[in-house]
Amino acid sequence: MSENPSQTPPPIQPPPPAPIVPPNPESQARTWNMLCHLSALAGFIGVPFGNVLGPLLIWQIKKHEIPSVEIHGKAAVNFQLTILIGVLASFIVGFILAFICIGFVFFILGAAIALCGLIFAIVAGISANDGKDYRYPYSLNLIK
């Protein structure tokens, strides 16, 4: 039994590449809706006015591509503007009333408003990721 050296085994063929599956548009929409709300957390990591600029940028960039971002973006920007107005007003009043020793109450109120902004943004982001519309409580409707 001698083997014929002229016969070589056929080369091993690599497997065909896996087909590219496009991302689910519903999943993309949910992700961008969630980012509209969670981008407000940029204000809590040191970006000046990041709580308003984050949602505003995502809303403006994606509103024509994904229709649901229009709704979530407006809601997030309106709420973050409401939070910004509340915090600034309470700090200004607190500074003025600090001279008669009751200003600390308004500083605590401003911190509580900011904390509510953080909590409601996270809750709204989770709701948006679940495919639900979230209505922020006590939000001024500044952008229509």
C-alpha cells in the first residue's frame, strides 16, 4: 500500500461569512428615546447646563430620523428646563434670604429639586427603554 505523492488532500474551505443582520428599528428607537432622558445626567457629572444640553442635542440630531424621539426629546427638554428654573430660583432666593438666616431652607429646596430631576430622568429613561411614553410630573410645557 503505497501512497501516491502526487495526490494531495483538497484545501479546507473557510466557512461562508455570517449574514449581516440589520438592527431592529424598534430597538434603535427605544435606545434613542432612552438616551433623550438619560443624557440629562450629563449635568450631574460636571457638564455646565448638561441636563438641558444633553436631551436638546439628541432631540435635534435624531428627531427627523426617528419620529418618537420628537416626543421624548421635547418632554425631556421641557422637564430639564423646569428643573433648571426651579433650582436657580431657589438658590437665588436662598442667597438673598441668607442675610436673615432663613436662606438655608431654599438651598435645601434647590438640592431636593435637583435630586428629583435626577430620579425622574432615570425613571423616564427606563420607561422609554420599555417602549412606554413617560409624562414628567410638574413639568412646564415651554417647548411645544
